[in-house]
Amino acid sequence: MPQSDTMDKILQAAASLFAEQGFNDTTLRQITARADVNLAAVNYHFGSKERLIMALADACIEPLVQQLECVLAERLALAPQRLTLDELMDMLMRALLQAQRRSTDELSVFMRLLDLAYMGRQQVLREHLVAHYGARLQPFLQHLRQDSAPMEDDEFFWRLHFLLGSVVFTLANFQTLVAIEKQTLDLDAEIERTLHRLVPVLAGGFQARAENTQFCWL
């Protein structure tokens, strides 16, 4: 079997198991069994579970970042005027939806990875994500800042992470939330509608008055 095929099988198996069980409860032996490869193949291609997680992070995040870069460039080429928060949030939601369409596990794993990156013992993963994707996401964040309410840098930092937390919690636990909605409201949530619902919530969060500002931005 070609090396690239073996790596893909391992990554797909890892994504499936991580989506089902989380990172801590998934072992390398479970991954090798699901991928139908031996442990030596995982060690050869990735070296460790931590390196496998970082490779999976790249596989999930790279397409999303590429899409954001592409749609942002296309929008600015067509109309270079200031982008609105609604437009920017819509771009992000569409990129997340594409991740869901590529694989039923990808979006869940991506959200779990973001959550994992903020845990105390995962500094290496956090630094990896910042080093590889931080600069590429800056244009998007700059446009986000331009259309947000006036606020200091520290306020924007916290606002960004408050809202990132909302996205991570919602999408990492989507199936659980679907089950709760079904039980309490007898409704069936759809991922596309849920992402659409997030747009005004996230945009409103950035438009809300900052704590030390005495007026609302119009």
C-alpha cells in the first residue's frame, strides 16, 4: 500500500474515533485497529499520538483557512469597500459548513481540536496552530475588527474568545444538543440552519458596546 494511502487511513480512523470518544479516551491501538494497520505504521508516519493530533489539525484547518482566504479575496476583488460583520460571519459559517460536507467527522474533530489547544498541557498544539495559521488569519481578523464596535485591544481579544467559545461549544456538542432539542421541543436541528443562526449572534457580540465605552456604535 502506498505511504500516502496508509497515512490517509490512519488520519481517517483517528478522526472518526476522536469524534466518537474524544482525544483522551482514544488509544493508538484503537486507531490502528480501525485503520487496519500495525502500530509500527503509526510510529513511522507520525511518531506519537501528539504528532498524529497535529497532523489531523493540519488536515482539518488547512482547507478551512484556504477557503476563508479565497472568499475574502474574491469579495474584495468584486467590491473593495468595507466588509460588514454579517458578511464576515457568513464567510466563516460557509467555511465550517464545507468542512461538514467533506466529512461528517471533520467539523466535530476541528472543534475538539480548538478546545484541546486551550488546555494547559497542549501548549505545543496551540503554538503549532498559531505558527502555521495565525498570520494567514490576520486579514480576516483585521476586517472583523474594523466593523466591530470601538473597543480597546484587550476587549477585542476577550470578545473574540468569548465568541469562539460559543462556536466551539455548539459544534463540538452538536449531536448532544440535537438530542436535547428533540427531547424537549420535538424538533430536529440541521447543521446548516444552526450555522445560519450563529451569524447574528456572533455579529451582535462584536457590535455590542465595550465595557468602557459610553455609546453604541452605529
